[in-house]
Amino acid sequence: MTISFEGKVAIVTGAGGGLGREYALELARRGAKVVVNDLGGARDGTGHSDSALQVVEEIKAMGGEAMSNGGNVADYDQMVEMVAKAKEAYGGVHVLMNNAGILRDKSFVKMDIADFDLVLKVHLMGSANCSKAVWETMREQNYGRILMTASSTGLYGNFGQTNYGAAKLGLAGFTKSLYLEGAKNNIKVNTLAPIAATRMTEDIFPPEAFKSFDPVNVVPAALFLVSEDAPSNAIVGAGGGFFHAANVTMTRGIALPEGERTVEAVAANWAAIVDRTGETVPQSGAEQSMAAMARLQGQ
């Protein structure tokens, strides 16, 4: 069965190039009306360009409907204005793909704290700003699909990207609470960790790998995660035709009796604490407390 976005309105941030452009084009091919948002800056967030307008022209040339928006995701008021214009033009907003981002890579010892702050503002606060701007509309519609863009750096780490990693794992955490709040209004929220050859990763990939990880190969996972039958609270990695899930797991752990809850006891039982046999994937923070109570009661 073909997955269609007919009758849906989608906002894609950072859609002037790379992954965002591919998302916008495929959404349009599948019938969505698309708001192409891009500040148009360089990968460090400086400067402007008309990249969003060019993508809109591509969509219109294929017979689709789209409008451009040059708003800065780090500015909440600009995102509110973007959503208002989308609703005025198209009547609603059903899909939000939080894709905009910048890099300010340096080892932590050499990093200016302003560069740490800016990366969090664009990635983490930018996604919060956009999500907040569409949230009430999605609740009223009783329909919404939101995608956060994480990264292997956030999930697993990468030297020289402490700011980026903090922002990206923060987005996975944002998803885990937001999906709970959206559930009763049919708002599904997911996290994507793309492996893609874009200007954000051109320094990392060797030339042959750069070709293999064309952004177009991330599109199938991204669009599935914002489709009508999407899951919610998934963390999915995608790139080069490879797709996987990532989970925040919880080991069974140990329950220390009263009188034995010491630093030395934690050290002595470390192997049992980190033993992954029988680990679970909690679907809410409350499940951690419930698991602790069960173990303390001898279960």
C-alpha cells in the first residue's frame, strides 16, 4: 500500500539543502503541501541565502504546492509566525520535521561556551520552538506527526562534538516525554538519527562513503516516522539503505538490603548492576520506579 500525504500540510526546517530538501521533495511527490523553512546560513549558522526558494521552485515544477519561510528556528516568535502563515495558506499543519541544525565543532578544552550555547539553541531549543508553535494546532486537529533529528553523536558520542551531542541526546529525551503528552490527541513523536553525506558531515566521511550515504537514502525512514501509521517514541537510525532501532534500556539491577547500601557494596556488585540479561525498554520514567519497587519486593 502506497503511503500518501495527500491532504496533509508539512513543515520541514532546514529544508534548503541536504536531508531537509530530500524530505520536502518526497513529501510533495506524495501529495503534501510543504512549508520549506531555511534561514539559508552556512553550516556554522552564519549568513543567509535563498535556498528555500529554490526548493519551492523545484516542488512547483513537479506540480506540487509549497511556500518558503526564512525564519530562524531559534526565534520562537518567528516560528509562531511561520505556523500562522501555513495555516492561513493551507488550513492546518499535520507534520513537523525538525531538521535545522548547525555545527560548531571543537574539543571541549578549546570550545568557547558561546559555541556550546548556540548549538543547543538551534538544535534543542529550535526543535522545542517549532514543536510548541504547532502543538495547539495539532491538538485541535486531533492529528500530528513530529520528528526530532538526533545523531549517532548524541546516542553514542563523538570526539569534538560535546555541544552537538548534548543537544542531540536532549532531543531524544524531549521525544520521550512529548509522545506521552501527545498520545491522547493522536500526536506521534519520533526521533531519527540519520547517517547522511551532507555539508554537515563532509569532513567526517571519506569520499567513497560520502557517495554511499546520499541523503535520499534516509528519506524512507524519515517519512515513515511522520506517516499516518507511524509508531511513536521510536529512535531510528538510517543511512545508505541501512535501518536500525536504538533503545534506552534498563538492566534488572540488584536490590541491596538495608544496612548493606554502601559505596563498597555498589563497587562489589558492579558486574551484576550492569549485567544486560533480562534488560527492558521502559516506555516512561514511571516504569523505572515500578521496576525498583518490584526488585525491592524480591521480584
